[in-house]
Amino acid sequence: MKKNMKKNLLLFVTLVSVIIVGSSTTVNSESSKVNCNYPQYPTKCVCPGSCMKQKDNSSYCLVKKCYKWDPDLNKCENDGKDRIAALVLQSIPFTGVFGSGYGNIGRWDIFAIYMSVVFGGCLFVCVVGCCALLCLNDSDSSNDESIKYDLPVKCCINCFAFIWSITILVLWIMGIVNIANKNVLDLNGCELSN
């Protein structure tokens, strides 16, 4: 009974998350339609903003990808993900080393690079450390032989830990700089807003 309940709960959570994500990414086509202006000729449509394009000789213009039309200000605005929220998340050391700023703007590919560096390094240190302990703590070897191999192994592990921590630090700072300078696009290929 418990096993079946866990399976149903997992299925429910998965379906709810898919529905939530699917509903948040839908685009309202009515909000991207803007009526044409006819300043000189009654048959020549002129779109009110540079971010629009007339749709097949119709009486309305469609807003281009990565833009939105502000009818109150009568101007085009960038419709990318918020840069400030991503920058704040990337700037906090605890969340930034995991690449959460990139996760916030939907760049899961770059987020995966950060996660693989952090947790891949952890896994590598654990595996190498366990292998070194198994090899060096062999009961048949004498203490002199164990000491002989102990120092190079510790040196290699410390060198890897140093290189790994420098890599994490460089990725963290590089993420802050890239998001701050808008050198990265969001999930939809749009420039970050703000």
C-alpha cells in the first residue's frame, strides 16, 4: 500500500510541476497584437514601434520575439528575464558557486556546468581519497612503505583541492561578470532585462 501511495504521489507532483511550467511559458497572442497606424495612406500600415512587424497585410502588427509593447508609454521594452534577480543570486557566495543565477534565467545548460564542477569535484575527491586509504592501509605493508607513499598522495589530493577551489572561484566571478554585463541570453534567447 505504501509503495503504491509513494508512486502515486510522485506521479502527482510530476504532473503538477509540468502543468505549472507549461502554463507559465505560454504566450498570449492577443497581447502581442497592436493596431496599425495609417499616417499618410489609408492602405499603408505603419507599426507604432520598432519592435513590431505587420502580419500579412492585416490591420495589426505583431510584437517581435524578446520584446513587449507598453501601450501607456507607447514604446517597446525588452521582455527578457530579470537580470537583477539573477545577479543577486549569482553574487551570494553560497548560491553563486552552484550557478543559481543561471538557473534563475532558465539557462540550465550553464547551471549544469556549475553543478558538475562542484559535485563532480566532491565525488572525485571522495573516490580518490577512498582508493588512497585502501591502498595505503594495506595490512601486509610495513609502516616505512606506507609513509613513503603517504606524502605524494596527500600532495596530489591537496593540489587537486586547490585547483578545484580556484576553478569554483573563477566560475563564480565569471558568472557575476557575465550576468552583470548582459553577456548571456535567457532561456528564450532574449537579452536580460533591467
